[in-house]
Amino acid sequence: MPIKFRYLIEDEGYVRIKIDRVIEKRLDRFAGNKMFRYRCEANYSNVLYKI
């Protein structure tokens, strides 16, 4: 389950964004390998992002 990630903003550099909520978790196959894909919701600077 993802908890946080880093995002590069040109003026500020790297910013750590905390995941507030996991909306969807899906198992996919890519080139025969299993991987989980997450759809998340994060709030940064009072803006709601769906990632």
C-alpha cells in the first residue's frame, strides 16, 4: 500500500506528498509480470489530487 511519494517541481525541487486515501487497487500483468496499480487521493497545498 503506497504511503507517500516524491514529486519534482521546478521552482521548489522535490516535494513529498502523503497519500490520504487509496481509492482503487488493481492487479495487472505487464510482459508476463504481475503488478499492482493504485488509484490514490492526495491533498497538497489545499488542492485535491487524484493520482
